[in-house]
Amino acid sequence: MSYLLDERDLRIIYLFANNSRMSFRSVAADIGLTSKSAKARIDKMLSKNIIKSFHMVVNPVALGYTKVCILRGRGGKNIDEIDIQKNITKLGNLMIHIQHLGRGFEYGFSITDQFDDGIKSLMDLLGSKTTYRIFQIKPLVNYTLTESDLKIIKCLLINPRMDISHIAGQISISGKTVTRRLNKMIQNQVIRFSVLCNSASTFGYLQFVLTVHVQESLYHYIYEYICTNFRSNIFYAPRSFANPPDELRFYLFSENLSTIESLLIKVESIKGVQFAELFVVIDVEHYTDWVNKGIAERLLDKNVNV
């Protein structure tokens, strides 16, 4: 039987999208329920695959990946997604794959020094309707990962909601140290915690992704403006570490198409917005092989601090 979302469910998803380690008690206090009732709703959304998974976002630059390519296009009968991914893995490390309605696709991946020749071959395979952008990720400011940080990240890859005592037991350090290191990594933009939702299971609501191309100097102004003025339709607004510095992304929900179309027109009228695009998201897949690879390389580095 289908599970129809209500406003409290949407609020829970919004809260977890911004911090999926948020306690049941804190969620309950925000939406005006008991901890038991809030947990029951969350468990229901997990069982119905509305919440696909809890997710930890790792800043690529923290593990030495300084350049990212965003590849966008539309598949066709002669284009195989497996072939695309095989070609991407020759160029770098696959980080994210998004499928849009109408066979649209988007890939995010780190790139190697041999990128130029490889991307030409890939673009020849995909055809003229595919575009790509390369950008440099901003470096971390006065922060270097320690061995303990790397081990904490490895634990949280398995379970982003793993409790502090369990992490401490897994890597043989105190709970206080885990808490301190975890907070430092969050504060210094090393990791974030979010949630992935299954668009096919959100009955009663349509899901969209709004990509807003902006004047870079007005990025923060536009982000705050959209968050404030269109809050009632924002499912969640992830701030990816690996997004172009002039591009914002918001996941939206609505019970009808006209509301979203009206929102798109209003967004494009905001000062500093160059243009905006709407896509219906079919699926989002985050990959962790690149994180495990980066951690393994760092742990082998004898210069890593304990």
C-alpha cells in the first residue's frame, strides 16, 4: 500500500537533508511530536523506500582530488550507460550519477592528467548533445586530515548515523576524541551529512531538481534569497562540495506542475541569475570507491598525523 507524505514527513526529509545525523529527539522537537512518533514516521519512510539512504558527503579536495568534471547529456538507443561509466573510470574517479526523466544523465567525476584525449573520445561516443564543465575545487583553509579523521570517515561511509560510542570502539579512541574530530571536520567543510530520496516513492508530490546558473559574486545572496522566498517548495538544498562555483541546485516538490513552472519564472527574475533549468529526477547514485581509495592512500602516507 502506498504511503502518502504529509507536511511533517516533508519537514523530516528537509531536516535530514541538512544533517542526517540529527537525533530523533531533535527531529521530534522541531515537528511537534514525541520521539517515538517521529521515529515511527522515519522508519515508515525507510521501509517504503521514500528515504533511500542516509548519506555522507566528503569534500574531494580533502582527499587530494582537486579537479572535477560535470558531464551532462541525453542518452539514446545507441548509447549504453555502462559504456559511459567505463570511459569515465579511465579518466578519473566516478563520484555521482543522476538520471533525469527523458533519458537525461549527469555524471560528476574527478579527472586525471590524461583528461584531454580521453574526454574527446567520450564526447565522440556521446554526440553533440552532451556538454561538460571542468572546475577547480576550493582548497581547505588551515585544515589537514589526521589518521583518526580518516578512520572516522571510513566508519561513517558504512553507516552515516553510526553513534559515537560505536565509532570509538571500532577505531580504539575515546568518544570525546571522536566527537571533537567529527565536529572539526564538519566545521572545516570536510564532510556533510544528508539524505537520498527515492522520487518514485514520494506519492502525492512531484519531485524536481532546479539548477540555477548565477553570477558567481552573487552566489550566496541568491542562495539565501531562494531558501527564504521559496522555502515552502524546497525539498532540500544540498550544497555540494563538487559543484561549479556559479551553479546552485535545489530539490523541489509540488502537488502540481503549474506551481513549479511559476517558481522557475520567478527564480529567473532574481538579480544575478543568468538562467535556470528544471529536471525531473529519476534516480541519484553516489559512489564511495573514490573515498575509500583516497583514504587508503592517505593511511599509507607516513606523514599523516595521528
